[in-house]
Amino acid sequence: MKNLVVFTGAGISAESGLQTFRDADGLWMGYNVYEVATPEGWKTNRNLVQDFYNQRRREVKKAQPNKAHKIIAQLQKDYHVQVITQNIDDLHERAGSENVIHLHGEIFKMKSDKDESLIYPVLDDIAVDAKAPDGGYLRPYVVWFGEAVPEMETAIAVLPDADIFVVVGTSLQVYPAAGILNYLSPGIPGFLIDKNPPDMQNSKGFKIIAKPATEGMEELLKHL
Ligand code: OAD
């Protein structure tokens, strides 16, 4: 079976009712990214950070995978599919995708802010003073700006073997995540599905499908 690698961002979950970050109605229009998504923000105002991610968790719980997530899962019948997502939601998994790398963490996990190898499942709100057994505060299992992206190594390892590469719903503005495109074998078929596609992909020779993720994924099926 051919290896199909799908790289997703917030845009794939938009039609499930989850806000993106940089669109006009995106999360970073309503929140200061430095306050809620950096280690400094955590030190300064744990309350605000915890509240922000508690809200995200509640919203993800309510959301359902959409047609785009489902088509990606269905492609597993014909391809070896590896999903690399920047999303912290679990909609790929709930749609049935078996191989998902979360570059930026997972909303249904938390970790100690002292020993980050102490990871716990979390379904509900985290109390602002909740502590891990090592005495550290429990913080979201999310990669913040200024922090390392440990799953990059795993993602980079699968890219040279990709036979087909599909990008769905990401502005490609956040590094190192967006840099994974540089690890693809030259000349493999590439597709970019986005309601409002970022410019730079034209230079990679990707086929641009300028549509919402659900429609765009249906169209992709005609090209595969
Ligand atoms: P962005 O908000 O930067 O980009 C969302 C992309 O989705 C844009 O290109 C939109 O045009 C597109 N889009 C919006 N609605 C869509 C729809 N219905 N169908 C298809 N595309 C749609 O989100 P990301 O690129 O995922 O990181 O952001 C990357 C990272 O920045 C996130 O993982 C997050 C954020 O800060 C952390 O918090 C660490």
C-alpha cells in the first residue's frame, strides 16, 4: 500500500465548530497568545491559562468529527495513512484514524509542570491548584510557544517515505511544524486543501483545492 501522509491544522476542525487561531474569528483575535500559550504566561497567570484550556476541552468534548476527518480515516482501506496534526483535539482519532502524531499536544492529557514525563488523562476541567504527585502543578499537555516540539522527530522520520502528501486547513505559519514540508521526497504528488490557501504552497507545485475541508477532501478523492 502507498503511504499517504496528511498534515492538518485548525481548519480541518472548523466545520466541527472549533475555532481556528488566525482567521478573523480565530482564538488569537480574542486572546493574547503570550498570556495563554507560553511558559511565561503560565508563570504569570495560571488561572487564565487553565481557564483557556478548560474551555477548549469543553468545546472539543462537544464537537464531533466532520466529513473531512472521516474521509481521512476511510482512506486507511486503500493507503497506509499517517496523520500529522497540529491540533490538540481528538477528532482524527474519533473518526477512526489509527496513526496520529500530535505535534502540539493533546487536550485530553495533562502533565506536571516539574517533571514533564508525568502525563495523566483528563476529561474535565483541571482545577487551577491541582498538583501532580511530584508536587508540580498540573498543566495542559500542550506545546507552548518557546517550547520544544518533541514529536517533530517522529514526524520527520515518516516524511521521506510519503508517496502522497496532503495538507488540510493550516496557515503554515508556525514553526517548526510547518517545516515538515521540507522533508518530503521531491516531486511526490502534493495537495493543499484550505478555504483560504496560504500562498507559499504554489512554489512547491502542490495542487491547490481552495475549499472548506469537507468539500475539499471529497474533491481530493477524485484525484487519488
Ligand atoms: P491557523 O488558524 O493559523 O490557520 C487555519 C487555517 O485553516 C487557515 O489557513 C484558514 O484559511 C483555514 N481554514 C479555516 N476554516 C477552514 C475550513 N472550514 N476548511 C478548510 N480550511 C479552513 O491554524 P493552524 O495553522 O492550525 O499552536 O495553527 C498552527 C498552530 O498555531 C496551532 O497548532 C496552535 C496555534 O498557535 C499552538 O497553540 C502551539
